[in-house]
Amino acid sequence: MTDREEQGENNIFFVCTLIEYIARKTKNTRKNVVNYLGREEIAHYFELADVYHCENIDKLTAELTLKHRITAGTFNNETSCRYTPPSYFDIAKVYKRLIVSVMQYKAVSFIDALMEVYNSWISEKIDDYNSSMYYESPEYVFKSYIAGVPLRD
């Protein structure tokens, strides 16, 4: 992996972390947060991730929530979790790996892969912390995504 590829994956991880954090703070699904932010804003945070990751994430979340009028939702997958919920970093890592795999498999851009993944059926499965999807192997998650259904329940 080249330095540029590694930086790109770090930027994807930052964006996924930001989406996850905003979703938890506002009690929205990840799909809703992605769609509130939109392609241009997400691409902006991807391009400048090395700058924005130095910002306080609470401050950045508050600014984005106001700027994009992200309203409070009712989705709270942390309180419905029967066990200790995974950290927002853990979930961001799952999404990052899947997005990178989709980019490579479909030969699409970061933003196309991100929009597709977060707006697909698998986002709901990953965000159900009582299911096994978020802690399955990256290969299993990707193959399930391509198949359009979990390979096993």
C-alpha cells in the first residue's frame, strides 16, 4: 500500500467516524446522517480530513448539525444493545473496510461507494448491535453485501 492509499483509507475512516458520531449524538440512522450531509459535504470532509481530524469532534458535530439542520431522531441502537455497544471507532472501521472493498470491486470513487453502502440494506444490519454483522470478518461483510443478504443468520 502506498502512502497515498494509506492516507485515503485514513480519510475514509475519519469520515465514517464523523458520520457515526453525528448519528449517535442526534439519534439518527447512519443513512439519514449521510443524506443530511450530502455528497459534496462528505467529499469536502474526505479531502480535508487531515485538517478536520484535529478539530474537537463535539464542536464539529454541533456545527454540522446546525449547518445541515440535522434534527433529533429516535434511533438509539446503543440503549437497545443487550451488551456493551461497540465504540464509534469500531463501527467506523467496519464501514471503512466495506467502502474500500466496494471501491475496489466496483471501480468507483470513495463518495459513490460510501453513498451506496450507507444507503443499502447492510447499514441497518451493521447498526443492529444485537446482530453479528458488525463483528463479522471484513470478508464476510463484503461478500454478504455483494450477495444482497447476510450469508447466514
